[in-house]
Amino acid sequence: MFQVSALKVPSDQSRIDDNMGNKDALRLPVVSLSAEYLVLGQLMRRNILAYKAPPNNEGYDLICIHPDPRQSTKIIRVQVKSRYQTDCDRAFPVKGKTFGAFEYLIVVFLNIGFFFSRVGDENGRQAPEYFTLPREFVEKHHYRPQSGFQKVRTRGLDLSAFKDETGFEQIARDLQIRYPSR
């Protein structure tokens, strides 16, 4: 007889050592995975045919192509990074060795709530923000501290040219995909 109590079901959230000196890092695997699917949906909404790369593929998470292969055979590789905290420092991890593997990096600030300040304040629940950053921008703002934890810092930068639909439009332009209309 099968007993449910014998199964080890992963928690919907867990705290682990994140290899950055933070012994109590909160991990929300479902929330983190949502970023890739949210980006997929936004790209496809713009008529960009997007596919998820194989799991744990190094350097990129999504493959984007023109929906009509007779129009263009160009492929754009996208790396997706996310932060779930509304009050995060607006930085995200990225390894320099992956720069050659993607054309764009889309960072998704999921904004599910405040985790560092005003904890419990429901005003922290906000709509996700998407920033489609060209590889050159990522390389320019890449930070390599002595600790070895490489990241891109965006706090204080004007990212309006890369935000939401304006950012997705860069990929559409590169693939020569006109905006859907009648």
C-alpha cells in the first residue's frame, strides 16, 4: 500500500547556505521559475516565437525566433534572471563566462513583497518589471568583487529604454518581427 506520509515532498520554500556567506538565504523555487514563464508569455504576446532551453543549460534560458521561418532564420538566445523581493538592491548575479552564450539578458523583478524593510507591508506586492538588457550593457555594468560573486548592479541607472514592452521590442527588431496588427 502506498503511503503519502513516506514521501519526501520539497517545501514550497526553504532556507539554505547560498555560497555567498548568507547562511539563511530564502529559496522559493516555484516563484523563481515563474520568471522564465512570464518572459516566455510576454515575448509570445509580442509575436516572438520563444522556446525554453533544456534545464540547467549554461548561459541562456530561452531561444527566440521569427514565427515565420521564411522571413528570418536568425536565433536570439536570452538569459533570464530574477529577484523576488520588491525591496531588493536591484542587482542580479551573472557570471562573466556566460557573456558569449546570450544576446540579451532579461531581468525580472517579481516584486512579490518586502523582505528587507517594511516586512509584512502588503504594499510590497506589485506587478513584475521586465528589463531586456543587451549583452553589451551587461558587460559594461558587470561587477567582480574580490569575494568572487559576480553581479550586475542597476540601482541608480536609467533603464527606461529597456523596460517592459520597450525592452521586448529590441528582440522583435533584431528578428525583424513587425508589431501584430490587422
